[in-house]
Amino acid sequence: MAAPVLKWAGGKRQLLDELQSRFPKEYNHFHEPFLGGGALFFELEPEDGTINDTNTRLINFYRQVRDNPEELIDKLESFDDPESKVNPDNDYSETSHTGREIKNYYYQQRARFNKRPYGESFDPLTEAALLMYLNRTCYNGLYRENNSGGYNVPIGDFTDPDWVQHERIHKASTVLTGTDIRNDDFTYILDAAEPGDLVYFDPPYKPMSSTAYFTDYSADGFDQDDQKRLLEVVQTLAEQDVHVIVSNSGVMYEMYEDAGLQVDKEGATRAINSDGDSRGEVDEIIATTVEPANRATKGQTSLGQYNS
């Protein structure tokens, strides 16, 4: 079975059973318009369908995993320990794009990864390898960008980090074969999904307490207007006989219930948080258009997998 290749904030590994328990008994193609770390996608191992994310460098990574796994692994194997001295033969051996002193190999790699947002020419394969390297050696597995789009997470504290992950890359590459990897707004799904397909939406959100209100809600890069657009897309898909499952912040409960979806509150443990004391269960919902009588048991496969 494949596993997520990257650590990613908001990952849904703790909710996999709950999500799959809301799957329809049968469905055709699987689509995930907010992929992130792809925990559900890699759990399902769908044969086709679409995945999407607005993070261009993340999507480049998945395309390289799919199309060039051996070359990606070779690049990763050439990298040194994050605490090593800088490589004088590579760019940014002294200062970064913003003129800050490069302290060690990790920060040199971080500067190399940031060529794209600072308008410099870059190699897509190298960029993908650097994303994997930084993800496995940075502080707490975070992905964070500054206002210029530059990745700015500091070095982590690891004794023997494994940034190559041969087996995960190979398995992920196999799973991604046949999948259309997109870098669009989530509304692309209105053209991509067909009747009988299954769409899982996991938009960016900040889990909040049950006493918070929707008007208090916002998430970086995905605000209240985006949440309303998403609900409109969900309703349109439902009218087109497309099955939909959505995970979201607890403050969205009434919004989805009023729209006629089946909504339940679920607790999910957050493994990635900048404040270690804040890790624990948070208030989330799972909303779906799939009626209880039409749901499958955990582990239900798609029609495409039955026909393979």
C-alpha cells in the first residue's frame, strides 16, 4: 500500500476510516481538488481521476514523482546532511536571495529551492528534490512561505533524517500513473467530474472551537468568499449526480447542514503544529451528499478497480 511522500499540515491520516465510511457503494473516478499531502488519495490508490492543488511547487513535485522517480531519487541521494558545511560548487554558498548569511547546507538548499519565487531560472526536477529534502529536514515538517513566496521554515532537529524515501517514491509513482495532475482553482472539477464520480474536498482551514462563528473564520489564501464558492460547487456537483465528501472546520457545520448535506463532527489529532502544546483533537466536520443507505463499508473500491 502506498503512503504519503510528504509531511503536510492538515493531513487526514487520522480521519481515513471516517472518510471511507461515507463513500458510496459504487463510484467511477476519484477526484481530489485540494491534494496537499494526499493521505486519502494514496490510501485509495485510484487508477485514474484527477488531483489538484494551487501550490505550484507541490504539483511540480508530484509530477516529478510520477514521471521521473529514479532521477528524483538520484538527486536526493546526492544531498548532504543538513548540518553539513555549504557546498562551494553550488549557488548561495555565502548569502541568500535577500542577502542573509548562509549558515549551513540546509539553508543553502533552502535558498536553491527558492529560485522560482525570486524570479530566477530553475530546474523542475531539482526543485522537486529540494522540496522533499526540506520537508524531511525542516522544523516540524512545516511548509510556510513569506509574502514573496519564499519558503522560510528553519532547520529541524534530527539525528539521522531520511530524505530519500526510496520505497515511498516508487509506490507513489506507480499510484500516480494514469492520474491527471492539475494546478488550477478547485472549480476545474465542474468540467472534470462526471455523474457517478466521487470528489473529496479538503480545503485550507483553521480548525476552531465550537463557540466560534463562520463570520470569524478565515484561512490563509482561502477566505469566507472561497468557502461560499466551494459550497456552490458542491451543490452543483450534487445536482449533476456526482458524489461529494467535504472535510472542513467545525464552524462550517450549519452552513453545510442548511445546504442539505449529511454533516457530522469529528475529532482529529494534529501532528504538525508550531506550538507543541497545541497538538491534540480539534473540531472538524465531515459533510457528504452520500445518503447513509447508499454508503459502502470501509475499504470499498471504485468501479474502475473492480473492472481491472
